[in-house]
Amino acid sequence: MPPEPDQSMHLRFTVTPAMVYRAQRAIQRHVRWIRWMGYLVVGGYPLAIIALTLAYGGTIRGAIRANWIWMLAFPLLWFVVLPLLQRWTAVRTVRSTRTLQGDHAYTFAPDGVTVVTAVSTSQLAWSAFVRAVETPEFVLLFQNHITAMFIPRTAFDGPAELQAWRDLVAARIGARARWAAGGAFTSAA
């Protein structure tokens, strides 16, 4: 039976490097300036090069011929190299950060969130969170515009527990909570 919004809820999961990488990517998708930077790299840079070439009397063909390597390099860097670096960094971070290793136990209570790992205990009041976002794979509790705690949706026992969590968070942070539209529930079981 799911807990009432005024009762505590307990979740437990083990962090993996792949999970950290996917959570980082999910968080980035919800940070506006990072998303706009991707648009700029893919579309803005080539258009700016072409516009400058045309402004100085060149042709579109000439702009592409002279700058094709850069027009390919920036998107390749953004969509291939940076994700590979993030994946590598996630592996190194999990291996070298004791607080990320092993089980994580989250307790969501009326007064805040408690996170217990093998080497640490953290308590945060609900006022520490500026917004909550649900993605198809995670629930994210943002502490500022770019930093978020992540909980995999597989940590929930089922749709009823996930809904109880949504109700608890919505009661505590209100309109700053956004839930996945039509996201199907996925369970670890």
C-alpha cells in the first residue's frame, strides 16, 4: 500500500557508472543553456560561416568548401566526443567516489529527504529543491538550475509507489514539480 503524503517513503538502489552517465544526460536535457548550445553547434555555427562568407562576397558553395571540416567537426565533437568523455568520466567518478559506491537509501519524509550511503548521511529540507522533473528513466530533484539528485524509476516497486512519491513531492514543492507525460512505468523486477 502506498504511503500517504504525510508518511515517509523509502527507496533503495545501487549506483552504476552507466546509471550516472544516463542521469547526467537526462539532467542536461533539462538545462536550457546546454540544450541551446547544442542547437548553436549544429545549426548556428554553419549558418554563421555561410552568412559571413556571403556578406564578404563569397558563395554558399565557397563557404562550405572552405569550412567543411569545421562544419563537421563541431557537431561531431558535440554528439560523439563529448558523450564518450562523459561516459569515461562517469566510470572514473563512480570508481573513485566512495559516496557513489554501493547501495543508496533514500527516505522521503514530510520534513525533507535523507540519503544514506555506506560512508555518508545527507539530509535536505524540501526548500533545498528548486524543481522536480520526471523522465522516462529517472526522477530528478534539482537543487539549482544545473545540479540534481537522481533516482531511477526502477527503484520504485510499482506505479502505485511512483504515484505516491509524485503526490508527496507535489505536496512539498508544489508547481515546481513536472511529471513525464505518458511515461510508462518500468520496474527493476
